[in-house]
Amino acid sequence: MPEIAGYRRAWFGGQPDYLYPPYTSTTLRAPGQPLVLLPHTLSEVTGPLFGVEDVGAADNDLTVQHQAAPLGERIIVSGRVLDANGRVVPRALVEIWQCNAAGRYAHKVDNHDAPLDPNFTGCGRMLTDAEGHYRFVTIKPGAYPWRNHYNAWRPGHIHFSIFGQGIVTRLVTQMYFPGDPLLAYDPIFNSTADDKARQRLVAQFDWENTQPEWALAYRFDIILRGREATPMER
Amino acid sequence: MSLIPTPSQTVGPYFSLGLDALNKTELCAPEAPGALTLSGQLLDGAGAPVADAVLEIWQAARSGRYAHPEDRRELPLEKDWKGFGRVPTDREGRFSFTTVKPGAVPGPAAQMQAPHIVVLVGMRGLLRHLMTRIYFPDEPANERDPILAMVPLARRPTLVAQPAGPKALRWNINLQGPDETVFFSY
């Protein structure tokens, strides 16, 4: 078997560290010992493939999963999944979850004093198309308090989980909204030191996809790791 | 072209809302030839069970072949074999899944790797998921495994599952402490 081209490593500040004390939950959960640098073998550059059997045709519309429309501001969130070399990632599985417009998750451990919405579960999934595009219809998630520090509030966000071509490109992240004043105070958002990398987490208002009389749109492109040149290409 | 990759963010405490639909704790049928159960417990730095974690499993089939187009070796693949599992922990931090022992797979510099399972671990408090591996007990190839060879000798046992009865293996994850599991920089 020929040598395998690996994926480029994160540079300093381009990804969060495991131990980040401002986010207090990291202190008992971040590894204490140094990580062992893993070469990328066939075990890492391969990964699970998903197909149409894994997603329902309407799973990308979070506003039609119940009897009536959920409360809140309807939005369209779309973008492309690319790798750092600019190549599209087709048939990538994109899974999302979020709280409702009032800032409450339809989850048993969320006890925030905000109303549940019987018409909103807050989960969706789809595969990117041949050009790497995805598109969700949902409602804008509210801010909510958490106990990380005094008067701590999470900025509105949508959780994203993406499977690219190999298990080593697996990404779980969060999408934030432009201009949110809470971003400056959020340790999870600020855990990525590099400003340009951190701004990747903020969607852009998308006037072109905004639909008159119906919904605002946001654009959120997701950039997975890029592959090194193969030995043949060097 | 070189684009800046999107940073990782924690899965948070509510990931089951979005991820549960594709949970998979049986990578093969429990009655399939060679099927075994791998179970364990996930503990944090205070020794407390982590009840809100999710493990993702990636492994080759019994032949050593990955169900992925980049594995072009002509080795048999069981019908419907995907090699992927998604296993949340329960209230006691316990997890369990059913699978087969994979075959050996190629490693760096034309060396073969001992049979192993790739495990990703995500939870609230982890800004990036962890990556580790499960190796198998009584496996002579472990001695020559090029990845295990990179791990300090005293820490290697954290990557090797232990027998726990017929067709059962046990493997725990310790996030910190004297028995901290080896995690990889990927």
C-alpha cells in the first residue's frame, strides 16, 4: 500500500485547547497528560459514509416537524462544506441541534425558566449535495443563562456536527449570529485564540437568500481540514 | 488555495437532541460470527462518572478492510458492514457496544498495525473531541504495533481492553489521574 497523505494539523490558536479555565467544565475533563502525536494512517483517513437512508427528506426543515409552526423568527441557514484546500465535500452528513426561540432546549436536563414550544424539537440533519451545499429552515435560537460564571449567558447558537471524508476530519462546532453582543463575553466562542479562525464561527447575514415576506437568511460555510499533497503530487 | 478551518466547539450538554437519531450500539448483529460486547465506564478528573458523553466508533471489518473507498485492498467485507458506532454514556457514565474484532490494517512505513478500534469522545467541557484507540488483549501483534510503540510503556495498558467473560471485553476511559487514558493529537 503506498504511503498515505495525511491532513494538515491545526496551527497554534487555530483550534481551542482542551484546558481553557474560563470555561470551567474543562478543568476536570481536559486531559492532564500530553497527547501522543498520531500519524494519519488508513484508520484515520477513512471514516463512516452516510447515505439517503440516514436522513429523511424533510429532516432539514425544523419548522415542519409538528402540528403547527414553532414560535419565533423563521430563518434559513445555508452554506457549503469545503476543505481547507477549497475542495467541496459532497455527501457530508450535517446534523444540527438548538434551543427554541425562548432559549430553552427540548431536553430533560434543561431547567431554564423559559417556555418549551410543543411545535419545536430543535434537531435536523441532511447530506450536502454534489457541490457541498446544505440548507436548513429553522427559527432563530434565543440566548440562555448558564452557570459558568456570574451572569453568564450563551449567545444564540446552532450546534453543527459534520462528517467529512475521513474520521480525522470530523468536526463538531457551533454557529453564532453576527453582531451578537454576548459573543464578547462567551468563553466557549472565545476559546479559539486566533481571531480569523474564531470569525469562522459567525454566520453572515445573507440578503440574497432572504425570502421576501417569509424569512431572513444566514450563510455559514464550514471548512474542514485540508489534505497534504500526496507523495505523488509533491 | 488555503482556507482557515472552522474551529471545534463543544457538543455541550444537549447533543442527544441532534445526535440520538443516528445512535448505533450494534456494529454487527449480536449473533454474528465473532460478535463481542465491549463495555466500560467514563470517569472525569474527580473520578465521577460522566453521564453526558458520546463515543463514536470507527473500525475495520474482520478482514481488516475499512468500508471506505480509500481502502482499495481486495479483502472481504460482510454485507451491511459499515464500521461506525455512536454510543452515548448512561447515568453511571457506562457505555457498551457490540462489534467484532477487526483485522490488522496497514500503518506507517509499510508496517502493519495490530487490530484496533478508533474512538472519539465528545462531551460538555471538551472544546474538541478526544481521540483514542482500543487494542485487544492476548494479541501478539500489539508488541509490534507502530502506534503503540509511540506511547510511553507505562501508559500502554490504558489502550488495551481486558477480558470480561465470554465474548465480552472491558475498557474504561479515565480523563485524568494516574490511570489517565492515552489520547492522541490528531
